[in-house]
Amino acid sequence: MDIKVFRTCEEASAYAADLVEAVIRKRPDCVLGLATGSTPEGLYAELVRRHQTDSLDFSQVKSINLDEYIGLTGDHNQSYRYFMDSHLMNHVNIDRANTFVPNGTAVDLEAECRAYDQKWLDLGGTDIQVLGIGPNGHIGFNEPGEILHADTHIEVLTQETIDANARFFASADEVPRRAITMGMRDIMSAQQLIVLAFGAGKAEAIARFNDDQVTPDCPVTFIKLHPNATLIVDEAAAALLK
Ligand code: PGA
């Protein structure tokens, strides 16, 4: 497990962009596993900049996202489809038809979950998976608990996650209570994982990397099992790391 601590989240995001860029340059038709939330915004801004100024080419790149709120259409400004379009897809030369986010308004949500796992398989898996973490250690929307799920599934959000995400909505009441999320298998099967965490609110979750325990009460600890994972944190998130 490689742990990289940077003074600021800007420096950390630039390093994360280096890793993603290396994958795209090596394999122009790579599959990116992407995450949403405030954490990867700097990474996406940097990738857009490199597309515009360093001709980083997304024309053959494909992407598959971790999760989506149930009940929000793709044009809702808090949907993860909208987030991806506005932060990345609309600003690079990716073919939008090659970008995948679960459909949170599918009539048959179970069928959507099965189809999403099949989509991931059809793409041949992900070359590099970008992950943020929740203050409670969730990855994607795989919430802490007694068990984790391997498959793409419907997850009921914890109160902690609802509270953490309320800042994006008019009030906590408007945060959707459920989401579709990739399960642990698709996440852990990526060729390479990068986990980003910035700010003091993530310090406790990052402190779980002080030992070798892997437990579903902190899903990000499963990253310790991955042979090619890098934890990329700023000093505030690293504050409790030994
Ligand atoms: P954040 O969310 O980047 O907005 O902090 C991360 C997450 O919940 O996975």
C-alpha cells in the first residue's frame, strides 16, 4: 500500500492526475472508474487542463462511475451524471456514449444493477479506479456495516452520509435515501486504485491505515488487500496517520 501525503489538495490532485494521465497515454482506449463528490473535483479540473493545454486525448477513453442516487434524473443538478458531465465530460473530447453512470430512475432498479455489472464486464473491467471516501469510510456508497456486497446493489444511505451530503442540497430532507452503487468486487478488481482524501473530516477514516485490519465497518480498509493501490491525502487528512 503506497501512501502519499501532500501539503495541499491541489498538489495531491496534480499527482492523482499524473497517475490517470499515465494510464491514458499508455492505453488510449482505457477504462476509467470514476467517483463523484468534492474530493475528485481538483483531479477532474487538472485532467481538463491537461486536455486543453497538453493535448491529453480522451477520444477513445471509456468511463464507468461508481454510483448514483436513486430518484434523481441525469439532468438534476445533484445527480452524479450531471456532476460528471459538468466537471469532466463536457470539457474533454470523450464520446459521451462511452461514459456510464447507473440510472437512478430505472423502473426496475434490480435489473439496472445486474445490467451495470454486465456493462462493467463488457468493458473488460477498469484500468484505474478513482475513489473518494466518506467520513465514515464508505467507498462508492458501500456503507459501513456487518457485511459488504460484491455486486452492484441498492444501498440505504447511513445518517452520517445523508448529513455529510446535505451541504449539496437545500436541506438534509432532500438528500435521496437510497443509491445504486458498484459493489466491492468491481471496485477491487480494478488494475489500479487511487484513493483520495482531503481535510480533517477524513482523518479518522485514514487513521484506519495505521494497522492491517480489514473490516466491513470501514469499507475503505479493504483497499489494503489490493496489490496496486495508492492512498493520496493532504496533511489534514493524514493528521492521525502514524
Ligand atoms: P466528498 O465525498 O468527496 O464530497 O467528501 C466523498 C464520498 O462520500 O465518497
